[in-house]
Amino acid sequence: MPTLQKRIHFTAAGSLGSLLVRALRKSWTVHIDDPRSITRSVLEDPQQALMAFWHRHILTLLAVYHGYPIVVPVSEHEDGEYVAQVMARMGLDSVRGSTTHGSLNMIRGMFRKIEAGCSPAITPDGPKGPCYSVQPGFILLARRSGLPVHAVGVAACDAWELSSWDRFHIPKPWTTVGIAFVRAFEAGELNRKADTDEASRHLKDCMRAAQAKASALLDAD
């Protein structure tokens, strides 16, 4: 496809995609477990922090937290362009690259955004998996940022699950969605943890705890 046609195609897809995501969000009932007021302190005050969530939940969190000072790394492949276009129309920033191999371009771009006041929201298992893994680039970026790290869990009463590597999760219209936050690392704590594998295991434990809390919100509905 010629370059101009691609641009038109991506722009149209981004516009349509953002309309669909906004429509989905309006139909959901959303419950949030945030006992430390992480959402308010990071998204409204703002106090910067790094949010970690699984790749399969990117649509849900994009829908709920659009318009906030958040930056998300997005794949450099064509499928990533669709995501970046939707995000741009929903007031979220993106940096192209991958945490799989600790892409230097992505890390530099993320730090420019962090210095400008954005809080990074990163999928430890993105952009290619395996699902529920922690890529080395994530720990590298989190350690260098010195920011507190929060694990984010997402659950829905009724959702579509795609057959992609991440089992991409799309809550259905009119369903109930639960979102939970768990503090994984205090500011600067990762700088004192030299063992990357240990840090990855701890983050996974916190992600599981956040997921359990998100699911519990559905039981209480």
C-alpha cells in the first residue's frame, strides 16, 4: 500500500477505533480498588509513577484513563500504528519501541516523556510475549526511572478473549469492569535490588495480587 494510502488508512482506523472505545466505556460499570489513592495522586495531582499492566488489558485501561498525562510504549510494527492512532485521539501519548530487548530508542523516548511530566504505563509482557512474562527492558526502564511502580489488575464479568498470543481481553458492552492497584516498588527501591530475576518475580506476584483484587470487585457487584 502506497505511503499516502497507508496514512489515510491509519488515520481513518484511529478515528473509528477511538469512537468504538469511547462507546464501550460509556456502557460499562467500573469499580476501582485504589486504597492508596494512586489514581488521584498520579493522574490528577500529578505525582509521577510507573504503572505495570498485562498487554491483554490495554484496551480497557485506554478506555477508562484516556486524557490523562500517561505515555505508553507501542510496537513499531503496523499493528502498533493502529494502537498509536487510537491513543492519540483519546489524549494519550505513545513512544514506539519494545521492552523485549530493552530498545534504546524506546527507553530514550520514554525518558523524554517522563522528564516532560508524563507517567509511564508499560506492559511487561509486550509487545510479543510470552503472555504474563516480564521482559528485561521493563526492569531496566523501571530501575532507571527511580519512580514508584504500581501493578494494575483488570477483570470483567463478561468479555471477549481473542486467540492472539496475549489472549487480548475486550469487556463486552454493559458489563461490569474491575480495576485494582497494588504498590509493587517504592520510589528508588529497584535501585537497591541488583537481582533482576528477583525483581521480576516480585512484580509478577504483585500483578497476580492486583488481578485477584480486580476479580473480587466483580464478586461484590
